[in-house]
Amino acid sequence: MGISIGRLSVATGVKVPTIRYYEQIGLLPEGVRDKGNHRRYDETTVRRLLFIRQARDLGFAIHAIRDLLRMADAPRSPCEGLGDAAAKHLADVRERIARLRALEAELTRLEGEYRHGQSVESRLLSVVAPGSKGRQAEA
């Protein structure tokens, strides 16, 4: 019949209050009530919650996750605005990748200089800060 909210929490690493919150705001369907009036969740909900958690870990806002889930829920239907939403999210992802590459390059440089005992000038703050023009353009 499905798993309890506690087991859903353990399986996904998402706390029970957060699962309830996601239900309240419509990101997750409410669990089906069993005879004892306890919520039960199926494998589809487990996968959906894992997606939400990963998206949150990657820094996506709730509204962006809602858009992505709408696209996942209707992969073949031409929903108005989803193409624009996909393009915006793609631009956001590409920006994050560029910032991560810049961070990787700076950490690689620092690691090499530390290893060789060189004096190190760290540019981490300028690389990581959103909107920074630091070494990001070099990546």
C-alpha cells in the first residue's frame, strides 16, 4: 500500500515537516490515507521528492522546481510558457556551471601553489561571489 511519511523521510533524507510543507504548497501530492488514517506514499512520490531535494541542493528556488515538475508531469503536451521557462532554467544552469568551473579553476590553482610552498593570493571571494567578474570570465 505504500510507505509511511517517516519511511519516506528516511528514504529521501527530507524531514517530515518539509514533506508536509511540500504537500501544502502542491509540490508533492498528499499521501493516500490508509484504514488507520495514516498517509502512505508510493514509489512515484519517492522519486518526485528525491528530485525536489536534489533541485533544492543545487540551489533551485521553489518556483523553479514547480516549473520543472510541470514539465516533467506533461512531457508531451505543449503547455504555454513551458518553453520559455525551460530556456530560463537552462540559462540559470549554465550560469551555475560557469561559476562552478571558475571555482574549480581557482581551487586547482590554490592547491597547486600550496603544494609547492608558494605564497598564495586567494581570489576565492571574487570567484564565488554572485555577479563577480573576477576570474569567472577566464573559465
